[in-house]
Amino acid sequence: MLTMKDFSTPAVNTWCPGCGNFAILMTVKQALVDLGLKREEVVAVTGIGCHGKFTDYIDVNGIHTIHGRVLPAATAIKLSNHELTVMGFAGDGDAFNIGMGHFAHAARRNVDITYVIHDNLIYGLTTGQTSPTSKKGFVTKTSPRGSFELGVNPLTQALTSDATFVARTFAGEPKHMTELLKKAIRHEGFALVDVLQPCVSWNRVNTYQFYKERVYKLEDEGHDAGDYKAAYEKALEWGDRIPIGIFYQEQRPPYHESFPALRKGALVGQPLDVDVKKLLDEFR
Ligand SMILES: Cc1ncc(C[n+]2csc(CCOP(=O)(O)OP(=O)(O)O)c2C)c(N)n1
Ligand code: SF4
């Protein structure tokens, strides 16, 4: 059995001390250990942003793709080899600005991936601009009078896009995050895990203290994750109380099961019945 150390890399970590990304990295490793997954069975796909360095710091197959394109890359990987455990890691900017269109389609198709949002409600890497999930009135260098726009709500977006697993956790609750990640990875279908991830350098509003005073666990209050309407209502709650946990879960066949060609097994293991040389010669 592997340990967390086996999932570590020698790369020097350049995240700011105290960043919520450390807890995400630690709990993902713990979840993989607990699930008994091997490094070669897992693929991590990251976008561009502080979260994007994730692939440097975890020893699994990895692709650090371009900004906003985590989901197309992750979908392609899953369809090429659906036996792999595919995880996407995106910033809130990455996922809900340039990546927004991909989100709705991956969710409605029920692509079997776990999509972790490092939701710090700000652009971290580019030094603190308003992000799509920033709340209305949020002051940054690009919104000095406060953002005029309503923030995107990742959970209601996921619910209205027919995602089959919709959850939120908090980087200050590592045990909760580990258990939630394990359920998301085991879920067969599109699993959104929105992580409240304090950015200690640029977001001075949504701090660890801010969340500690507000978060509560849905499982402590008897929430029924099979009830779509109740999930939607809970997803709208953001104020003195902020819920974390599994908002919604349903079973629906994952995307790859609909492809007749994949019923014979993973594409990557199937014999090529095309003459590749002839095909390549056409491009000479
Ligand atoms: C196509 C493209 N547009 C814009 C950028 C510039 N850019 C790099 S990271 C980033 C946003 C970072 O914020 P977020 O996605 O929330 O990630 P974080 O750094 O907070 O983890 C932007 C706009 C880029 N690299 N590529
Ligand atoms: S800028 Fe923010 S998100 Fe990026 S590493 Fe530092 S604390 Fe983390």
C-alpha cells in the first residue's frame, strides 16, 4: 500500500505560506492513499493559476494544460482510457470565466471525472483581480469601487447543468475534505467539489476566520442529498451560515458508457484497425 510520501515530488513548493492549496494537496493525497489507488491509475489535469502548480507537487500522471481548458483535456483522457481515475483541478477564474462553457457540457454529459475548484474568489497568480466567483461589492485592484457584477455560484451552476455530484468543502476542515474527496472520486459521473480555499495574499475578506465563523455541515442537519430542490435551496445559502457537504447526488450512466466503441474495453487497449502509416503519409 502506498503512503502520502509516495505521492510527493521533489519540486520546491512556491505557494504562499498558509495558502489553502496546501490543504487541498494534502487531502487529495490522503484520499488516494485511503482508496488504495496507485500513481499510474490516476491523472491530474490542471489549468493556469496558482492551483495549476498542483501537477508539479503530486506524483501521478499529470497534464498542466492551458487556462480554462481543464475539462476538454480531462474528457479526452477519460474517453481514451476510461479505466483511469481522472481528476481536474481548476481555479475559480479558470473554471468560470474562460472555462464556463466546458463546465455545463461536461456536467450534462456526466463525464466521469472529479472536478476540484480551488475557489479563492479572486485571481491568485495574477496578483489579486476580481474573479467570476467574487461577490458583488468585492474590492480589488480591478474593482476599486467594488465589483458591479453578481458572483457565479458554482453549486447552482452545477445543479442547473445536471451534474450528478455537487459538493462543497473548506480548506480549514481537512478531515471533511478528505472524506468528501473520496466520495467524489468513487462517484461514477461528473463530481464537482467546490473548495473554499483562502488566498492569504490577496483576499482579505474570505479568510480562514471568515469561514470558521460561518461554515456548517449539511450532514449534521439531516440534509437529503437525493432532494434536488432542497439542494438548490441550500446552494443559495451564503451569509451568516455557509453550508458544506454533499448538496446533491444521483446515479446516471457516465458518458463513456454510451459509446459503443468503448464497450470492448478502453480505447487505448484496442487494436488499431487503420493503417496509421498510410494516414500519416497523406500529410507528407
Ligand atoms: C487564455 C489566457 N487568458 C488569461 C491568462 C492570464 N491568467 C493566468 S492565471 C489567470 C487567473 C488566475 O485565477 P484563477 O483561475 O482563479 O486561479 P488561481 O491563481 O487563483 O489559483 C489568468 C487570467 C492566461 N494565462 N491565459
Ligand atoms: S497568491 Fe493566493 S492562491 Fe496563490 S499561492 Fe498565494 S495565497 Fe495561494
